[in-house]
Amino acid sequence: MFNMSGHYKNGEFTIALYYHIDSNNAADIEAELLEIRKSNPEGKLVLDAAKVDYISSAGLRIILRLLKAEKDVKIINVKPAVYEIFDTTGFTDMMPVEKAFGNCR
């Protein structure tokens, strides 16, 4: 387990993600995300990526499945290198993705 936790504030439920998200840990991360969300179904889902240094295609698949399950998901505090991955793969066209220092969509 990754000891992820979330908090509800102003109509949003925010879950912090951590470090590298790749094929080695994607299944565990997804299971933990879904469990947290199942226990806290209220509010718009926000993923805080401030501590994410890398996301692979396995991590992107997690985000795609969340987008299918949730009507409204956004990612905040994205580091420039990770933002580039989201931008290159078209995620910035599918959902709000905010850089760590300012908003970009």
C-alpha cells in the first residue's frame, strides 16, 4: 500500500499521488485509488501530482479508467516533465491538467 489519503474541501475530493507511477506499481496504485474513492464518493475528483516525478503508459491507463468512471477529474500541481507527458499524449485536451506554478489546460 502507498498510504494515499484524501481530503474533501469546497466540493472537491483531493487524493495525493506519489513518486513514479509505472507498470511495477500501477495495479496497486489503482486499487488504492479506487478504494479511497469508494469510501469517499462525494465531490469532484482531484489528483494532486505535486510529488509525482514520472508517469508511464501504465499510469496513464489508470487516469483513463478514472475518466471513464468519473464525470469530472482534474490533475493539479504537475511538474513540468510530467506535464509534458500529459500534453504529448493528449491528456491536456481531455481533462484539466494544471502545472505546479500556474494553470495550463
